[in-house]
Amino acid sequence: MRRRSSTRRGAVSGTGEPFPRGHPLRFSAVRLRGWRNFPRVDVAMPWRVFLVGPNASGKSNFLGAIEFLRDVATAGGLQLAVETRGGMEALLSHGSTRSTVLVGVKVQEDGIGAVWDYEVEFGQGESEQTEIKRETVARDGARLLIRPNADDSRDPRRLSQTSLEQVSVNEPFRELVELIGSVRCHHMVPQLMRTPELHAFSPRDFHGSDFLARIGEMSEGDRDHLISIMRSVLRSAIPQLADFKAVRDVRGDVHLAASYRHWRDPSAYEVERAFSDGTLRLAGVLWALLDGTGPVLLEEPELNLHPGVVQTLPQLFARFQTMARRQIIVSTHSSELLSDEGIGVDEVLLFLPGDHGTEVRVAGSLEETRALLEGGLTMADVAIPRTQPNTLGDLPTRLEAEL
């Protein structure tokens, strides 16, 4: 299949560039050893992935491992990525005897078949800095990098940095580095979207606190195009919505503005501080899909949304993914979201806590799950009971006993 070089509208990057066509990359597997909840994970990843499990089972930590690699590649390197997460002690799995953490990914280039394989294992060094114990890069099984190497032996301080963050080293696998660096992780909190100035200290997207700023950084043409897509979708979910646009205040800051058909003054607008939580949440989900070019990590997008809207999200994700060719990885607790019959058995990862940590299984790998789905049940019917604690019925009794 030939690589297309043309571009088209339909999604825009954070810098305002049109979304590129071509053979995009995706994470085809994730491998973890001793990372937080997970003593051991080896799991395949399709284009659309739903993470399902009880509270504190590790869904956010799983997404966090991918985001960790993104930060290593783009936001200060290994040392800062570990430090901002509380240091090695906070990253090490309590269910493992390991003194190191391993994070690895496989990256598939669809249509061509090339497979990148990246793995980094790190732990506490003698100087109290985080130190690389092992780092490898391979393409189609051929090793391009193995560390520690001779250069590391001559200068051990090099082991404080990964190859992802060293431009002089990673040129042979820059394609892999750029895919990892393009990851966007979103857990939109309406209160923070309304008041980004309260979280200006954060160097990374903090639950949507950079939402308006990133829209403001786009060129006017790309911003108008993005807003027009959001307006069209929002009107389907909010029938009374008359208009939705971006405006600048007297200081030049960008705001979202909306007007409604039932208002007596049709020329009046309200800005995002007056939006409902549901409106802001849905606007944030749409922006997350449209902003950027790499894999999208979404945490619980169903929050604040009407169940009817939530039921349409899997179809929205599927259509967007088909058009824009961006991998979408979603954590969820929602029965409404998982009730969509188009969700495949290999698109759901079940998070199953145990005495020694959480096991992650592809739903399709469990014979019982496949049998129930073939019998006519939905993924919600199968996955939610499979992952919920069996002690939930004790909650009222225990509360009564404590009171």
C-alpha cells in the first residue's frame, strides 16, 4: 500500500497544523514489570481500547505508564518524570519483590507491518538519582540500541538519561520517539477547565486546565474549524444550543461562548464559567479527540454526561478513529458506554485485582467471557460484574454497624 502525502481537515494538532494522512503508528502492546499496581503485564492493544475494572485497580496507573514515557521523551526526561511522580518508592509495585521498574511498548505501523519495540528498566542509583539498568530499541526484531553500552561504561552519568530524551542518540528511531511524544492524556475536570489560572503552576495538562490556552494557541482558521466541529456535535447532545464559538476578552484570552434558543435575547452569550458540567465535559472530550495527532488517553469520559450521550461515545470514538487514525484508549466504569454492541472482545482490557497486585487480561482471552457474549449478552453485562468487588452488598450493613 502506498503512503499518502496529502493532508486533510478533520483534526488539528496543538500547533494548528492540519492532521496528516498516511500510515499512522499505534501502541500494539504494553509491557510492565513492577510498575505501581502491576507486578507483571503483557497485553496487546488494538486501535480502540476500553479499560474496565474496580476502583483502585490501576486503570489510571496503566494510562500513567504510557504518559510516563511521553514525559521522558518530551517534558524534562527520566529524572523529572520520576520526581514528579513521587520518586522510585512511589512507582515500585508493592506486590513485587523487584527493586526496579520496567516499562515497554511495541509500536505497529499499519499497512507496512514495521514493529518498533522499546523497553526501559530503571531503579535507584548510587548517587540517589534514577539510573537506567537496561534500555533497548528494536525494529522488526533487529536491535538498534542496547544499554548499558561502551559509552555508558566510559561515562556512567549517561545512565541518568534515556535515549528517548537524547536527540544526538535517537535519530535512527526518531519515528518511535515522535509517536511516544505525541501522546495526549485527558481527564477533564469542569471546575479546572473554568478556572485554569488556579493551576498555572502545572507544567503538564492538569485535568483540562490548559484547555482554553491550547485553543488560544491555534491559528484562527484551525480554531474556527475545530469549533465548528464541536458546535455541530454539541447541538446533537444539547437541542437548545443555538451557537457555540470562541471569543477573546479585552486581555486577549480565549473563551468559549454559547447561546441558547430558549433565551429571550438571542444575541446574548455566556462563557465557559457559566456552562454546565456536562457541557464542559463533552466539549472537553471533543477537544481531546481533535487536538493533536498521536494516541489519545481518556479517563472516564462518561462523567457528568447524560446516559443517552454516553451510549453514543463508542460510536463517536470509532468514527473519529477511522477518519483521523488516532489510537483511543479509554478507562471507564460505565455500563451505558460498554453496552454498545460494536465493542469487540479484543478491545476490552479487564483489570482484576488480586493478593499480589492487578492482573490485566484481554476480555477475549477468557473463554467464559466469549461464551457469554456469543450467548447474546453485551460487554457491559459481562465486564462490569466480572470486575466489580464481590463485597459491594456489605456496604450498607457496614455503614450501619459503624454508625
